[in-house]
Amino acid sequence: MNKDKITCYLLHSRPFKETSLITHLFSCERGRLSLLAKGVKRKSAQGLRAVLQPFSLLEIEYVGRSDLKTLCQVEVLQSWSSVSNRVLACGYYLNELIMRATEEWQESEELFNCYRQSLGQLQVLGEQQNIELAKVLRNFEVTLLTQLGLAPDWEKDIVQADIVANGFYHYIVDEGFSPVASEINMDDKNQVATNQPRWIGEAILSLSSGEYKPEMLQSCKRLTQHLLLPVIGDKPITSRKMWL
């Protein structure tokens, strides 16, 4: 049986029977995939288990004809050095987004490269650089939204007028941002409920440019998480517990 070789990161692992693990990986070549690591919990396989760590860049080989293929060999290409708990929480947040928002075996080289770049940026940031950490997360969320086909036009509203920094907007699914002041001129089918959240234009433009003022970061976070809700669901993000 021929072996396949890929470059990947470990996102998550869970026990399988007494001695094995199901590993969830994110690769450049195959997107997200799950592989069975047989016997990896045995004492004789401690070396293999030691290298199966999140955030390290791995080269792996796997085989199999079934949906759940088997991990054969692992080589560490680049390790992640010890970092602060807050940086780790950010890394696990990225992992959880990928696990919950992407389908298996869907290649996305751009998302993989953004993930790799984001990990590199997080690693050089310290515990106290919360603003810079938040910027990395927002930029990754924008890339993820784009790859999922969920990103709105960040610079134009639904009538192709420029987003105004001091204006307020509602978001209409599959259409984009609607200026709050213009709702009375909209067709009935496009009416936005008055209890829908409003987004300030400066936050929308920040997500377009990737340049953030500190006072805009909270609004940007609320907006990206609102847009991701259809694919990640309303189940709490567990990695946020590490941040608190």
C-alpha cells in the first residue's frame, strides 16, 4: 500500500480505544484530516507521542483506503518554543476555529499559509502585548471568512457606496452592510430587524485594511465572531477559558 506524505500541524487529538489516538491535522496538501495513531499511548511509542504536539510543523506519512487512514511516521520540521499561557490560548483558538469551521479534505493553501504565519507572529509576542495578539486573531478570522466564502465587501455597502468610518451599519446575510439611516428606503424583503446589531464603519474598514486602533478591536472582534457564527455554531469556544 502506497504511503502519502504531507506537511501539517496537529490541531487536536482524542483517545481511541486503550492505546491509540485519533489525530486531527491541518495540512497544506490535504486541508484538515483525521488519522489514526495506532498504539501511540504504549510506553514503547513514547517518542512518537512526544512529537505529536500542537503548533509544531510536522512531516508525516500515512496509509489507508478507508475514511480513517493510519499515521505511519512523523518528523518534526519546526518546533514551537515554550510561550506564555495567553499566547497558547490564542494558538488553541485558531485550532478550534479550523476544527469547527472547515470540512475535511478540502485543500486551502492560503488558509494554511495564514495559519503558519499567525503562529509565527504569536510566538514572538509576549504575555502583555494583548493588543498585538488581538490583531493577529482578527486578521486570521478575516482570512478564514474569505476562504469560507462568508466575507462581505469590507469597503462598499449593499448599494456600492463607500463604507463611512463614522457611519453605522447592519449586516444582511448574503448581501453585505446596510447603512442604518437608509433602511427606510429598502425593499420589504431586505428590511433589517431593529434588534439587529449595529457596526461602526471604522471597525469594518479596519478589518479590510488589517490596521487597528486599540479602541476598535472589541468591535472588530464582535463583528468577525458574528459573521463566523453560521459555521462554528453557538457552542462556547473552549479555548477562551484559557484567556480569562
